[in-house]
Amino acid sequence: MVEIACVVDAKAQLGEGTYWDPAAGKLWWIDIYGPTIHRYDPKTGANESFSAPEYLGCLAVREKGGLVVSMASGFYFADPEAGRYEKIVDPEADLPDTRFNDGKTDRQGRFWSGSMFEAPGKKAAFIASLYRLDPDLSVHRIVEGVGCSNGLAWSPDSRTMYYTDSHTPVVWAFDFDAATGAAENRRTYVDLSFMNGIVDGSTVDAEGCYWLTVPFQGKVMRYDPDGRLMQTIGMPVDLPTCCEFGGDDLDILYVTSAVYNRTPEQLRAWPQSGGLFALDVGAKGLPLVPFKG
């Protein structure tokens, strides 16, 4: 039996972007539509909140201090406590119908974020991409023709990269070159067609297993490196959105969720929608690396 606790009943519109900072012993996470950056301290239960100037995508701690974040209009350095945001680059300045979304650092300290199509009233278009921001602040487009970037994670040995387009039911695996940051040989790793599912935020544990959230179906699932389903966890909300291991021993799986257009009836059924959850899943994660730029 998996223990699940709602540790912050935040009522986030679209919780995402989990990043455990082992040096501080705190979890960073975001409400994309807030737009708000959160910092949760499990030792005290305190959750600090900082307003951002536009919709958020994802974040990571920066080796030189502060954060690196993606927002609707590209990559930024951020000091959320001081309210300072310094633009680095907008790789999609010519695409008004996209915004940045899911991402994280790889194990070599490069920061990744993918974009997604978001233009209410328009037919979905596969015009988004996945980008890599290197420590020298050069930006590189790695995957093109995407509807909604999600599910980014790497195997413990950095030889495999996982990634999904949430407009499809498929998670892909790529051969990853840790030295160069190149990703090649895309193939199907997990296909949720059998349950009419899509994948949102994800992570990898110390055993190399891939944990994914299934929005609209209230599930967190664990797959082994060969793509075999190992575990399915039912959440107390229907919209889990992102997951990452944290805690002093990296043995707590933190899962964000969303209110996101829930009807009054749905909110009565799932009153903790938009909360941050802590799960004891019997596995340990791997530390995320600060951005080296």
C-alpha cells in the first residue's frame, strides 16, 4: 500500500516543474498558469510562493546561484525572491502560438525545455520543439514537429533519453550522447494506447525505472528499462502532472496536480486538486544536477 499525503493544498491551476534541491533540502515546483514559483520545505511544511511575469515552463537550480527557468517566451535566469528575471534567449520568437513547457537538467548540467502549441480556438499544430541550453548559453533544437513537450528524463548512465509528445500516447527512448548532448535513434519505449492515456511529467529512479504521470486518469505508473509496466498507483486527484524524487534520502516521490478546468462536481470528487503530494513508493531517485551555465 502506497502512502499518499497532500503536503501543500495549493489549488494550483497547473502544478508542474518539480526540482529537488539537495543542498537546501527543499523542493522547487511551479504553477504554470499562476504564474507562480513555489519552494516547499518538508522539514517545516512551509511553502513559499513567488510571482512570475508570465506563464512558466520548468526550472532548475543554477550552479552560480538562483534559478534558470523557461517561461512562455524562452529561457531566463531568475531570482524569484527578488523578482528579477534576466532573459537569455527565445528560440521561438517567431512562433506566437507556442509556449515553453516541461524540462529539466541532464546529468551533465545542461538545461532542457520543450515547447508546446497553445492557441485557444485554433486547431492543434505540431510546430513545437525540444531545446537544449548549454552552459555557454548556446541553444540547440533537438526534436522538432511536437505538439506538447513532456516526460523528459534520462537513464542513470545517461545512455538513454526519454521524451513524449502529450498529443500522442507514446513515450520515446533515444540513444543519448552524454558528451555532446545529441539524441538519436528514436523508438517507442511505452505506448499508453491500451488505456487511451497520455504522459505528462516524468522521472527516473536509481534502478533505471521510468515514473510517469497520466493526467485525466489519476495515475502514476512505473516502467522498467525494457518498457514493462511494474506498478500503477491511483492518485486522489484526476490530474497528476509531474513527479520527482526528493527528501534527504531521495525516497519520497513528489507529485504535482492541477485544478485546470475542473467542474464544481469534479472538485467535489477530488477536493485536493492542484495540491502537491508526497508518496512513499519504496524506491529512491537520483539527484538532479544544477545548471552549469
